[in-house]
Amino acid sequence: MNKRERMKALFSNEETDYVPAGFWFHYPADYTVEQHLEGHLKLFRETDQDIIKLMDDNFGNLLTKGISIDKASDWRHIKLPGRNCVHFQRMEELVRKAVDQAGQEAMIFPTMWSPFKIASFTYVFGGSSDEKFMQHCKEDPDSVLAGVQAIADTLEDWAEGFLEAGADGLYYSGQFSEPGRFTEEEWEKLVKPFDLQILNRVHCHEEKYNIVHICGEAEHNFTASPQRYKDYPGDLFNWDVHRDNFTLEQGREYFGKPVLGGLDNHGILIEGSLEDIAGETHRIIKGFGKKGLMIGADCTVPADIDINRLRAAVMAAREV
């Protein structure tokens, strides 16, 4: 199998010749398209991993640039640039160039942040705080939802644009399921509908795939609630198995889909020897089995990590 065939088989929950692997980290937000492309291809080539996941380090800053939310009702009046946003144009160019240079070798997945996360960053970049955003969610959820809907509509169109540029799907960062933020009932009303809006857009296309990353923030000890994502239209699920108390095996049974991860980005990938990393990779695969698994980290790894650490895991996955 080549890398594209291997990932397609994984998404279909079929046997693969060996367990694929993939890792990613953040890049400087002021990188040019060419610098981003060079960095992503360097990681891909040096690790020989199985996909190219394109990071988005703008965090919605340019999408909501100039928007200031002083009171929740301000969300009802926001204006967004759509595909005229310079950041969309840069990401689209990055997708096209990555597809041109490596799309025959590997599937390309641009990152997309959830609308709620971008709404939160709107406060942070505007000089306020995530805490203020949460306060507005409690005080006037209908106004907040009007703004988040506008962001979701824009991101849905962006997703379509990325697919038109040749992307094989999305790496979707699902946010705000930390137990300390919302009750499950609040989350079902406020967050989930917008996630589904974007993910379902991808599934309107044949052979386009959603990798759903379930992310917890540092201020919540990186914990999230994977169980809230049970019926999401994902083709591959990733979460922090070390902090969410939800194993890969539990996730496989719960989601009924292939899973990604297993290696601690706060632990063995940083602190262990190359032999430790290889041994842990072997242990994970032997315990889980080769079918329906992609080796990776719980979340992004530090940008200054020794690439040999990641390569050790990629190579070890091929030995079982």
C-alpha cells in the first residue's frame, strides 16, 4: 500500500499493511505561505509519516479582525469577510501548493478550529478574555449564537474552498467540551450544532474525510469530554487518552470508528528515550490490534521537539 491507499483503508476500517502514524506542531503565526509549506513538507519527509496535516496558526485572528465585543448583543451585528479574508486566501494557497507538491504521495488535511473557539479568540485578540466570553454565553446565549452562526457559515464556506483546492478533508479541532465550561445540555444547544454544520459539509463530497480532534485547553488541565462526540460525522477520532480517562479501546467501541493517538505529548514523547518511544508504540499496537488504529499524540507536540522522536514512533509502528 502507498500512503493514500493506507489512509483510505483506515478510514474504511479495513486492514492495512501496517499501522499508519502522524504528528504535528504549531508554526510561527507570521510565517509566509512558502515558509509554512517548507515546514510541513520537512516534517512529512523527515518522519516519513502517513498524512500531511496543515496547521492553522492564525486562530481566527484575521477572520474577526477589528471586531470588539463589549456586550453579548454586539454579536448580532458582526460583519465577516468570507473568502475575501486574507487568511483564507493564504490557507487556500497553502493547500493548493501542498497538493501540488505532495498530494500524489499523501492525503492533505487543513486544520479548522471550531466556530466557538474562534469566537473565544475574538475576545482574546480584542483585548478581553475567554472568561468574558463564557459570561456572555450564560447571560445572553441567543445573541452569542447569532455571532457564532455567522462564523460557522463562513467556516463552512471555507471548508468548501479547501476541498475545491484539493484537500482530502478536514482536521477539525472540536473545542469547549471541557466539563468545567458547559453542562452537556448547554453544550448540545450552543456548541454541537455548529460543529455538525461544518463536518456535514465535508461529507457532502465523496471520498472526503473528517479527522475529529477533541481538544481540552490548558486552563482546564487539557481535559475534554469525548463522550459528547459520539454521533459526530467523523472518520477518525483523536483525544487525550491520558487526561480524559478514555482509552483507545473504549473510543473504538464507543465511536464505532478508527481512532488516532496513544502517545502522551506531555510525557513519553518529550521525556522518554527513542527506545522508550518505540517500545510504547509497540505496546499500544499489540494491545489494540492493527485494525482501526493510527499512531499519534494526544494533541500537538512542542515545535522544538527532536524530529527523531517522532520518527521513532512512525518507524516502530511499521514493525508490529
